Amino acid sequence: MSELRQNPATKKWVIISKERAKRPYEYTNKKKNLLDELPPYSETCPFCPGNEDKLPEEGIIYERKKSDNEWTVRVVPNKFPALTRCGNVEREEIDNLFLLMAGVGCHEVIIENPIHNTTIGLLPKEDVAEIIYTYRERFLSLSKDKRFKTVIIFKNHGEGAGTSLEHPHSQLIATPIVPQHIRHRIHEAVGYYDDWGKCVYCSSIETELKQKERIVSETEHFTAFVPFAAALPFETTIIPKRHAATFGEINDSEISDLSKILSNVLRTLYRKLNNPDYNYIIHTAPFSDKGEDYYHWHIEILPRLTKLAGFEMGSGIYINTSIPEECASFLQK
Amino acid sequence: MSELRQNPATKKWVIISKERAKRPYEYTNKKKNLLDELPPYSETCPFCPGNEDKLPEEGIIYERKKSDNEWTVRVVPNKFPALTRCGNVEREEIDNLFLLMAGVGCHEVIIENPIHNTTIGLLPKEDVAEIIYTYRERFLSLSKDKRFKTVIIFKNHGEGAGTSLEHPHSQLIATPIVPQHIRHRIHEAVGYYDDWGKCVYCSSIETELKQKERIVSETEHFTAFVPFAAALPFETTIIPKRHAATFGEINDSEISDLSKILSNVLRTLYRKLNNPDYNYIIHTAPFSDKGEDYYHWHIEILPRLTKLAGFEMGSGIYINTSIPEECASFLQK
């Protein structure tokens, strides 16, 4: 018989479907590992060194360098931006019903490495740290634009996760609104805080470390675990042990530590599931909630091994055909 | 420049990305129309007439007949049910944090027609009415089980929409909880009702019929339109003009009318987009909200022509690369 489990932070119920459950190894990507067939440099790739003329006009927004001639991470504008950095955030109401505003915001691409045929799980941790430094710099820089309420930093890896570009990259979108999705999470976190006098994410870390059933990896400053109510097979949360509401509050020693645990988890997924498609998202409180007691930033890694069907789209309840404890133990081994 | 539009019923913002926008015809399914290659009967299909021995043990739960020898719609148990009809709905709390309950509920398959190689868009409207009668019967029947709070009736059409079975079918899952997703919609609907003294869905119908920019089809009792803040290309809402909170309140003349507009919309999608993958979901208030003034049942048709990427998963904000008005006019022609 299946189980219904509730995520204490989001209050979402998930069906852990034991009838349909597959063993973890059954999720191994059966397709060819496309990375093996890519060259280290591609002439037509706008993100490869030397092809800067293929970038949008604004060129390079931010760059981190190893030496004068060697960059490690670059930030460039998205060529087809979902939101753009001009205009104001006034709302218009049509017929007393429909709210409308200009698509003001910012949409950037973080080129994670000069090498075309690599991925975070295969990079040395120093290179991964460079990516996270870049994320923090862009987060803090964009937080100064008063039109923007938050920034979503995310990665689409593989076609099933929504990317068509091969060169390793992540993206960020600064939005002029607090997404409702995040408002709901904050609302639940405030509710827990008012009930229990502590942060629900802090309680989750404590309980996961005590129960030891779903831990994937642990470092000095971070914990990685498959959530109790994981919605997807191999869903993994990476969360700082120190309470901080916004991602911008991460310090240098935490960045160094995060680069270890992030590359460790992604390398494990790469090896054990044969380079699966995945998304990750940095969940953070909005800029204005910096320092708040109730929310706690974290990274959500979502392998895209299953399809969302009508039930998930219509009810928001996910049917997870894997057992979170089994997924954690498979990744841990 | 793109636009941010808010859905007045859900309060979700959507990015209508004009930079990335494709023309409607560019979404036409380029793949072969697989339906053309299927036989009208398949020996191995458990849903084809004569293959009843391949059904789960409980057999046929409900059936509608044209004559003694000819059935039109059948309801059977799902072979791998996400939730099952036994056990109680007591919650357990682990470590004061994690809520857990048995997977109690009901998961049924509605076989829409005896013919293997057909689809709702190709059926005569009398046959479509039989499907809707079946939905209503199951809705009302399951509402009597006090453990169940609501039922999600949905359809997955095509592989990209999450189905692997060819035979035309829809599904329903009765849940022992009100999904949070639906709670949020009700919460917003109550807010609008308290502000304006009327149902937000009634206001939307009125405004759509007045603006005439996004109407796809209209009948005596129903309206079909691409929502102002459609999240997906060709997303279409079919909604009854008469206010009713739960789907179970639909009457016979509305069923006859719904069968016309539903088959009309699905036939148009089939023809103009070459049999695209899609989901539809019947959104309804929970059983206990029957007769309420603020919520309004409706059908959401979600063509699956684009992939959900990290931004959508992390922010809940969809980037729609089509213009709702253009989609409506393309479907209308």
C-alpha cells in the first residue's frame, strides 16, 4: 500500500507509491551519455572562448579569472530574455479584473566553465566554487535594483530538463514580483515559526541528521538529503546548517564547503544514474527578507527521470515511484 | 518586450514572452500521427472488448451500454493504483515534524470507447456525452465515501503527457485530503468573493465574452477560451456559464452541451496541431463545498508542447512563448 507523506516546510502531500515503486538502479539513464561525444571546444558555441562575437551586444556582464588570459566563469545576457532590464513596474488593471505589467527584470546566463564538454559533477571543486562566487555576486548586485524583488538562480541540465545548449551553464532571472510559489512557502514557514518558535528548515536538518535515514552527504557547513516527502526520484536538498534566509548571506568558507558537497552530489548522480537530466534551483527568501528568522535558503536538485502527468498538474500532488530512503542509500553507497 | 500577466482566479503571474514567441502554426506536432498506425482492436490491450481477462481482479466497476451486447464506456481499477480503497485516514506524526498517512483513496481508469484507435476529438458527440455521464456518476458515487475529500478527474493523452497506454482512457483519483493546490485556488476565490461580492470565475466568463479576444468556442451552457494569463501555448479553459462549485452539480442538458464543446475543442487541437500530447483536468471544489458561491468548476486543457524547466519548477512562474490572443484566433479559424 502506498503512503501519503507531507513536506513540513511546504505542507505539500506526496504519494509514495510502493505498488509502482522501482528499485533505484532502474532509474539509470539508458540513453547514450551524450557528454562523451562532445568536443572540448565547439566553433559554433557562443559560450566557448574565442567566440565572443556570437554573444548578444551587451557582451560580458561579469567575469572571474584564473590569470590574465584565462577566465573560469562568465556572465552574459540571455539572447532571448524572458524579462528585460528596462521600464517600470507600474501595474495596469483591465476591466477591474486582469493585472498586467511590463516584463521588467533581468535574465542572465552563467557560463560555468570555458570547457565545452564538461559538467559540474566532473569539475574540480575550486572551479565549482568560482560558479558559486559568481552566483553570490550577481545575487547581491541585482538586489540593489529596487524594481527587483528576488532572483531565481537555476540550472537546466539535459534536454529533458529544458535546455538545448550543450555548453555547461546556469541561468538567473530577477523578477519584479515575489513569485506566489515562494510566498506560499514563506507563509508556511512563518506559520511553523509562530507555532514552534524556530525555523522549520532548521528543524528538518536536525531531524534528518538524527534519523540518519535519508542523508546523502554531510560537510562542516552543509547537509544533503533526500527529503522525507520527496516529490521526485532522487530529489535532493542541499541546505546550510547555519540559519540564513537569503542566499546572498552565504560566506566564503560556506562557499568553499558548498562547492564540495554540490560537486559530490552531482558527481554521484552523474556516475550512478549515467548523466541524468536534472534541474537545480537555489531557493531563497526575497531580497527584503534578508536576516529573517523563519525562512532558510537551500538548493533543490530535481532529477527529471519521470514525466509530470495530468494528476500532478491538476492537484499539485506528486506520485513518487521511488522510496526516499532507498534513493538516499543508493546515492550514499 | 515581454509582459507579465496575472491570472485573476489563481493570482499566478505568467510571463508572456514576446521575444521568444513563436507563431501558432510553429507548434504543430512534427512527429508522425501515431494514431494513424494503430489498429481498431489490439489483442494485447486490456481495454479492448474481449480482453477482460487482462483486467485487474476487481473487474468492471461501472459500465454504460448502447445495447445488451455493446458497451460504450467502462470504468475499471487502475492496475497499479496510486491510492487504494482500504484503511483509515488517521495521521501519524514522526518526531513532531513529519506527517504520514496510509495511501487511502481510489484510482480508476475510464475506458472512453471500445475502439482502440480513436480519441475524444474524433468521436461523435453522443459518445463523448457517455464519457461525461460516467465522470459524473463516479464523482457522485465516490463523494459518498466519507474518507474522500475530492476527486481529480484527468486525462493524459500521448507520451509527452505521461501515458504509455494507447487505448483512449482517462483516470480519476479520489484523495483523502484536499490538495494544497486546490486550497490555494479556493483561498483566492474566497478573497475575490469577499472583495467584489461575486465569483471570480463568473467575472472572468463575463469579461472574456465582452472582450472577445480569447474566445475559442461558445455554446448555450459553456464557454471555451484561452485564459488572459495562459501558462502554456493553447491552454484552454472550458467553463459552465451557470455557477456551480462542484463538477457533480452538472445537469443532463449541460452534459449534452459539454460533449459538443469538449469534442469541438479537442478536434480542433487534433487537426490544427496534428494530434498533440495534452492533459486535461476537471477542476472542482471539494465534495463538502457543493453549492458554495465562490468556486466554479471548470476543465483545464493543457497541451504539452513545451518543457517545464528549472525556472518554472523553482518559481511557479511559467514562461509562455505564445500570445494567448493569437492562440485563440488560430484555434477559432
